[in-house]
Amino acid sequence: MTVVVESGSGVIGANAYANAAYVTTYLTTRSRETAWSALTSAQRDSYVVAATDYIEKRWGHRFLGIRQYAFDDVPAIASIVFADAPVADEVLAINDFTYTYKAALSTDSPQGNNFEVLLGSAGADSASNLYDALVANADNAGSTFQTGAVANRHVTGVTLETATIALTSVAPGESGNYNTLTGPLTNVTLTTWAGGIDGGSQALSFPRLGLYNWSGRKVEGVPLKLKQAMAEYADRVRTATLDPDPVFDDQGGSITKLREKVGPIEVETEYSDGTHGRVLIRPYPAADRLLDEYVQPAGVIRA
């Protein structure tokens, strides 16, 4: 479990409002750290993330103000590095586009997205010829790659530096990580697609714009009471599921009373009225009240 803490400046991929060390300090100050400190590091990290998830699910739609930051997609990238020339008839593939190195190009037309590339005498030549094929460099069609080849529609911003080709995914954000780059090719290192991140608004509800505390002061970054609430919730994850599924029987009713008698078997089940569609939320007052300043009062409907 990797904890990515929201610093207050809008961290991409943030999943916690504070780290486990903060929770330890918070509980130690209140002489409540014994059980928490007995947990493994992995457990403490997972409970911090679970507590933050709970805050987002329970309170996210009721926080006053709006999320402060939005992000553009970060595209996935890949690279092809030539230490020397590959071997004739070896194939490189980018998704459904294939490039076969040939000692001499045929005069045949390409078959679908399967193209021939002229094998160079060294790594730099072979890289340059593949680059021409990837971008369908018209000036070199027929001399360095097969005539009729088209630009690879999965990549953009293709760059060549000596014997290294850098690729940027056309597919936006995280989707680009699922492109494929396969060989193998002798003397060639393939670094496959990675680093794509979806854009949109910040991962967590804080920091926010237009949020003021009860004293009329602007709330910026990740406020203290929010971190304290997260610490309280994290401590409760040790012994309970914060947002448990309701208990239903096979009839689909929410059970409020169940009595079973054995010998002879006798079962009595009582259902709560009108439970279908209702969400029952367990209160945690010590944590919940820390967030009072930041949320819409219960029953208020935003326009």
C-alpha cells in the first residue's frame, strides 16, 4: 500500500489527508496510541487510506466550496533504444502495427498494418529507418521503409535522438498505459508504456475554494480538523468496518430482529418498514463533529 498524502497544493493520485505517523502523534498526545502502535506499518497505511476513503464517500458531496485544482491528462510514454542493429526478419509491434526489419525491402504493398523497415548497418541507422516508418516520412518512403506505409495512429510526438526513439501515446491519460510495445529485437531495449495519468479534478475533496470556517476565515490547504478527523476514523478502522453493508436475508428485507429456535426448528424474522433504498449511516461523533464547519447542514439541498 503506497500512501500519497495531499499536501494542500493538489497532489495527483493523493489517497490520504495525512500519513500514519500523523495518526500516531495525534493518538499519543491523547494517550490512545497503544493499540495503534501495535499494528504493522502496512496495516497503519491501509487504515489511513480507508479512513480517507470514508471521508470522501460520506462527506464529499456535502463539503462547502469547490475543489481547487484541475489537471490535464498526463500521456503515457515508451522508448526504443538501439545498442546496435537488430537481426533481419525480427519484428517490433506497437499494438496492431508491426514493423519487420529486412535486409532489402520488397516491392509488395503493405499487408494491413504490417510494414517492412530497412535494416541499417548500425543501431543509429536502424533507429532512423524505424522512425521514418513510424511517422511515414514521405521523403524516405521506399528507401528506408516500405512504400505505402502509413503513420502509426497510436503514437504522437515521436522523437529520434541518435539511436533512441521516444514515443508518446495518442490514447489519453491512464489508457495509454495499456498500449503494447513488443519484440524482442536483438541489441534493442524496449521500455514499454507507462506514466499515463487521467486528468480531471484533484483526487480528494481538499483543498477547496470558497470555504470559510465559523470565524469567517478562509480555509486553505488541508485544515487541521480534517486531518484530526481522518486520524479518528483511522483508529476506528482497527476494530470496525466504517461503512458496513446492511444485513439482508434471502427475501431482500433489512433485518431488524431475528429469532431462531432449534428442536423443533422455529424461525421468526422481523423487517424494518421502508428500508428499501435507505442508507443507514453509523455515527462516529468524535470524528464527525470535527468536520461540522466544512459541510452543508443536514437537510440542505444545493441549487
